[in-house]
Amino acid sequence: MRGFLSPSQRYAGTLAITLSVLIGSTFLKAETAKNIVLFISDGCGYNHIDAASIYQYGGTGTQVYERFPVQYGVSTYMVYVDSLGNTVERGYDPVKAWDDFGYVTGYYTCSAAAATAMSTGIKTSVGALGVDPKRQPLRHIAELAEDLEKATGVVTSVQLSHATPAGFLVHNVSRHNYIGIAREMILSSPCDVILGCGHPFFDDDGRSTTDVEYKYVGGKGVWRGLREGAVEFDVDCDGIVDTQVSDADGDGVADPWTFIQARSEFEAFMVDPPPKRVIGVPQVRSTLQCNRSGPKGKSDVETVETPFSTPFHATVPTLEEMTRVALNVLDNDQDGFFLMVEGGAVDWAGHDWNSARTIEEQIDFNRSVETVVLWVEVNSSWDETLVIVTGDHETGYLTGPGSGPVNNNRRNGTSAVWNSLYNNGRGNLPGMEWHRESHTNSLIPLYAKGVGSERFHKCVKGNDPVRGPYVDNTDVARVMWESFK
């Protein structure tokens, strides 16, 4: 695949030097990765994984990635720009995090800043995508992959132009510029696979609707061009063609997208010989399943939903199925590929304090990881593929019942208590307690396996009294960059 020709090109040398200094010469002796798959469960902390594991298997530590040889905590804080224009870094204090129950409710990141950190290796400020705190463009891991003639793809269970997938492909000062973000993803990036929600003509229950919304797919003109398999797009629908799709393979010819939307089309592309480029928009508006009708969490205090009690949309593919589509397309590139898969709605369920939907979304994410692990072991090997499983931040401040401050009185050296989730047995909703409607600055878990995963050992930033050694989210980018070079 061909690399981006973006304004960030001039920052490549500086970033490469910075990465080499930070990572050290030891890393340069490691083997080079042919393929990298990065999994991001948006909003997922340690207890989100445990909740899904208890429901699925009746116990914790049961996920396939929890057997990966490399495991660390991850600090996720972003940076701020003060009134004088100075960049301020608040960081993560492992002592305060476990001494004060309220400490992690401050200085937390957003998904855009977190995705940028994991994609570029540079921390940025709230809402920024692929730009630094001064709004200067940064270089994404996908850009490096394209320069190395590798295929690239992003998959998400939420809108395709949402913060996390966008954070690996675009350069925009605000995550809320959905039309512009979608246009950059679809028309300017040489990405080979984009799969995510945002269908203009379907609602959250997968039903056709007259309440049409084009912003998540780049506007009416872009949508029409995708439907028609166009190379040139009339983005303003005024009869004037003013842009065309990018040349994804470097042969000097623009490469149109193959567009899919029905679940049967996704199922076919899981196994059939795929086209060169695929963009898939399932027939649903905001999430694959999380926002379907049913109890929505804390607002439905008299209705307790259990996982999977509300029927799924049969017309919508799962995240696992979309991951299989992406693999089927990308692994045709003999030079290898980079793929980011996001379980985006884990975060949405966490914001709603919806325990059942949190578990559903995490399970779908877990199955996607299992699919890639199987693909590695059957179609590739751990000697040529690196798989990283992590999150971007914790959402909801999820704990076990009875957690919280201890009346401001110190007990056993702490002014707070954190209890584990209560195990009610396999197939039953665990005992869970939510404390915050937004994100936290808590450490989140990271699991890695395959070529280059040992690089994380040199990235340790500190030792948390509960989670142990931890790295930073920028180290995800640093390990991927060095593993590809």
C-alpha cells in the first residue's frame, strides 16, 4: 500500500528520532512485525473484563488475551493547554489513586486524545485527532504502515467517523467535525478497510427511517458516491465534482470503494475472495447493538435487564464478523497489514451505567480477539504478527458493591475501599457498582503477544500498588512503530 501524502510528513523524522531515543537501542534488535492488530475496548477497565468473564465463564482470568505473556497496566491521561498556551501534563499518581477514592475522577482523557496517543506516540488535548496540543499534524501508525506498502484498516462497533477509528486516520482539531472527519477517512486516506456504523437511513433498532442523517458518512454527496461505487465524488451535491478517492495501492489510479451494508454482504466477504477496498456501513444508526430498544441503565431504576435478554438485531453483523471481513481483505497484501478493532460501545454502556449492555459489548469484543488469535495460529504465526489488546480509558468508575470513601476516616492506611465484583455464577449478572457517569484516570489493562511484544518491558513508567508495573498509552504507538520498522 502507498503512504499518505499529508502535511504531517515533515514531522516524521522528528518523531522517529524521538521514538528511538525513548525506546532505546535494545528494541532495535527485536524482529520486525509483518502484521499488527490493535484491539481497543473503549471505556474498558479491569472490572469491565471481569464482569464479562464472570457472566461468560463463572470466573475471572478466563479470556484468551489474559493468557498473553505480556501484561501491564496503562496510564491514559491527556495533556491540557492553559490560558497562556502552555502544555500542562497532570499525569497519574499511583499512591494517590489508591489513597483517595476521588483522585481518578480528575485529569482523565477523552477517546480522541487517547486514540491519538496510541496512534502517534504523542499526547494531545481534549477532542484532538492526529494533531498535537498546538494543533500541528502528527504522523499516524497507519501512515507508517502505508509507507511500508502494508494494507490498513479500522473496524468499530460505533459510527465509523467516531473518535477512536478517526484517531488512526485523520488530522482534525475536533472529534465533533464528523462530516469533515468522514470525508478525510473515505476520500483522502489510502486505508483499505473501513467498517463502522452511521447508516443514514436506519435507526438504532435497525429499522428504516425517514429521519435521515448523513453526517457520520461525510454528507449526502459522499454517501451517494459510495453507493454508486464512484471514483469521483460530488460532495456538495451541486453537480460539481470537486474531489476523488485516493490511490490506495500506489499505481497512480484512484481506487473506488466496494460498499456493503446488509449482514449477508458482510457474511459473504468473511470467506469469499474480497475486492481491493471495502467500506461497510451496517444498517443501523449509532451502534451495532448497544443502543437498541430496552432498559438503558441508571434511568430505568425499576427495570433490571440481564445480558442478551433483549433480542439482537438479526440484520446487523457482530463486531466479530466485521473483524473477519477485515482480515479477509487485509491479509491479501503480501507485505502485511495494520488493523485497529474497536469495541466502541463498551464506553456507551458505561456512560449509561448499563451493566447488562456493558457485558454484551465486552463479550462481542472478546470474541473478536479470539477470532484474530485463531487467524494468527492458522494463517500466520506469532513470529510475524503482533496482537495488542487494551482500552483507551476507563468509563463509569466500575467497582464491586460497597466501594467508596470511608467517611473521610483513615482505615488500614486508606480513606477508601474498593471491593471486587460479586460473582453470582455463570450466566448471572455479577454484583456491580457504578460511581461516575464519565471517564476516569484509572489505570487500564494491556495484553500483548507476538513479535515485538517484548518491547513493552522497556517502557515501564512506574509501579502501581494494586496493578503492578504500568506503561503509558503513548507506549502502544512506540512499540508498534518500532515493531514495524
